[in-house]
Amino acid sequence: MSVISFDVGGTAVKHALFNEEGKLVDKNFYPTPDDRPAFMNKIVEIVEHYQEKAQIDSVSFSFPGFIDPQTGFAEASGAIPYFYKQNIKELVGEATAFRYPIFVENDANCAALAEKHSGNGQNVENFLLFTIGTGIGGALYLNDALYRGFQFKAGEMGKMRINYTLDPEKTLHNFCSIHVLIHTYKKYKGLDGLDRVSGEMIFEEVKQNPEVRAIVDKWLDRLCIGILNVVTMLNPEKILIGGGISAHPDLVPYLNRRMERLEDWTKDFQVPIEACAYMNDAGVVGAYVNATQK
């Protein structure tokens, strides 16, 4: 089975071709189009490109938002506003006229499928996956199966309220996204909105600058509360951390140290926290796994 996988994000669309043995044989990316017609045109272009390389059996998508994987309907589609309240599977089918089966799944769920298939979720029946990026995402793998929830909204850890008394409307997104970390860092540095800063740059400066370390400490401590809250409810065997910043070698060791400041964690609930094995490829690998399981 040759599968074309797409990982659709707010800034870029990654795509890959997997051959009959499940080997990733080609991959690339392009900026996320600004509207739906341009999006569809690009999908057609990429699929036609891969058709020249292999006999295609299916096309599979990793997509942000609340996605019904059976019908392809997106109640919400994250940073891709032109797919809100739309059936992605039907729209792609109509625009492309391809006769291949089309599969659609939530992006964090795809990351969990990838990790379970051949990453750091192997041989684990219960694990949580947190993704740290423009928002806080997540997936639940429970009793050796992906748990999607009644309305396909399970794992939305970023919606938690963790400081209700002082900031009742702020969620984990508002406290712990990479955007929040970068905004706080820029304010401290007196930088404007056009200055380019990444989470990786901030983590590098932590080593030399105690004030930047304090900024990161506060940011991580709030994330730690969110992690502990979910762990106390589900009692997993392992926690996996995904998102672009997870590739930085200092993030997970630093996070583990900050978690140890929480008494309930060290006394009753502590489990291994690891980075995802599939970092930037989690979406395309997970979309491939989703297609093969269907």
C-alpha cells in the first residue's frame, strides 16, 4: 500500500510518500495556502507528483481541530479557518476527483498513532501525548487504543483553566504556548513584534542568563500543573511531549526537574516523561498509520 500523507498546519503543509513496506521514500513541505481553492489546487499538484513515483492506494490527512475521522467533518479546524464546519474528506474528493480512499484525523491523534506504531509509545498501553506549539494540544492512548471522546474532542488539554481565581477565562493555551513564551521573552528584551525569536533560541539563552531562566521556569511551571491535572485523572504509564520545541535536547530534562517540585507528582503520580520519537514527522507518519489501520 503506497500512501500519500499530508500534515496540515497553520504555517506549513508537510507531505510524504510511504511505499508498500511502510518506508518513507519522499517528503517535502510548502506554506499553507490562504484560501480553500488554493489549498485544493496544491493538494492536486502534490498527489499528481507522487503518482509519477508510485501506485497510490490512499491519501491521508493529519488536521488540526475537532475532526470526525469516520465522516471527515471538521467542527473546528484550528488555524485553518476555511475548513471550519466543513467536510474535509468530501471537499478534497470533489476538488481532486481522485478515486483513492481519503482519510482525515486530528493532528495530535496522528502523533499518538505514530508513537504507538513505531515510536516511544511502543509496548505501552496507556500514555498521554502533549504537543507544545502555537497552542497546547494532546492525545489520549488508553487501554491500548486511541481515545477520541464522544464528540471527537478528547485530549484538548489546552482548554484547561489552571488559574481560575485570578484569570478565570485564561486556559493552558494562554499560559503555555510557545507564542506566550516568545511574547514574554520579547517584552523582557524590549524587542518588537517583527524581531524573529524561536523557543530554541530562548532555551539556549537559559544557560547564560538567570532572568531568562526565570521566565522559562514560570512558563514550565504552569505547564507542569496542566500535566499533573491530567495525570491524576488518567494515571498513564508514560507522558510524551511533542511539538517543534520538543526537539530541543534541554526541554524534557528541564520539564522533568520542574515536575519534581510538585509533591503529588513525586509522592504518588510520577511516570516517565519523554520526547516523542517522531518530531517534525509525527503528523505525516501518523496519517500513514491511520490509513493502514483503516
